[in-house]
Amino acid sequence: MDGYQLGKLLFDANSKPSRRLGERLANEPEAVIAEYQLSERAAAAVRDKDLRAMYEMNVHPLLVRMGYMALFGRISAADERSVTVDVDGEERTIGFDQISKAVIQVEMNRRLTDDHDEAGE
């Protein structure tokens, strides 16, 4: 049951941006957790932004990936002092001194050119 409710939250975060779940989760996490009736295990995974725990609850990997990015944002810029993330279409700049724990997921999307085919030849 942990995975179903968590999957529902991740699905809604990705497919219903008007609900602004990323912003709501940042400002009132316990209200969102209660709304989705998350178990303590699932709530802890959300509070801790724990990808491994989400996967271990048998939530579909693509749903975890897309929902996670919708909830917690994508990095759009960084410098020596801060990082800027896009959450729900709004940019937020966070100083590194304000971050005690972070999970970074690298997304690589290499584009092929006319000179190279998929086999790299």
C-alpha cells in the first residue's frame, strides 16, 4: 500500500501542475502527506527526498523520476554560493549554506549529429 499512495502523489505532481504540489510540499509538507494518506514509510521518503526508498516501495521507476523532478525541481543554474532550481515553473535560488542534505540526479541527453549514428560510428 505504501507504493500506491506515493505513486499517486508522484503522478499528480507530474500530471497536474495546477495543484502546485512542489510548492505546497515545501511550505506545508504535513498537509500534503495527510491529503495523500501516506504511510509513515512513504512520508519519510518524501520528507527526506529519498529516491532509493521510493524505488523500494515498488513505485514505477519512470513515475518516481518524473514525479521527483516535478516535486523537488530541476537545477537551472548554479554558482559558487547558490543553486537555482525550477519548481512548478518558478525559479528559486537557494544558498548552499541553507542546504544540509541534497540528492542530485544527473540527466544526460546526448543529441546525435549527422556525423555519428547511434553506434557512435
